[in-house]
Amino acid sequence: MPTIHVRNVPEPVALGVKSLARAHRRSMEAEVLEILEHAVSGARQPPARHMNFDLVKAVGLEPIDFEPLALTIQEPEL
């Protein structure tokens, strides 16, 4: 399998990847691989569950807008 080395990664980006990796309970390498796979899959933006809005602002990206899910409770049929 090929290996990619990235030099001169800005500190906020490295800290952001580290934060995401910790949040997703995976290594930085696994997190970067997930980000790269998503980027080349043609998807426009990662799912909202992967977004840390403070991190997004820290690395200079624009946060995405989304409507929160409305939770409904259904009474069981008796």
C-alpha cells in the first residue's frame, strides 16, 4: 500500500486532526485516512456528526448549516 508523507502542516490543522481523532477514538493516521477517503469519494462535505464547529473555525473553514432533527415520541399501540 502506498505511503503519503505531508510536511509543513500548520499547527491549527495538526491540532484539529488530533482533536477529531480523539473524538472518534482512532489514531491520527486513521483519522487522516478517513478524511482523505471522504475527500476523494466525491462527497461535498463530511456528515454533521463529524464536525466540531470550534475546530472548523480554528482552521478557517466555514461551518455548515443544518436543521436539527426533531425528536418525536410515539405512544405504543395497545
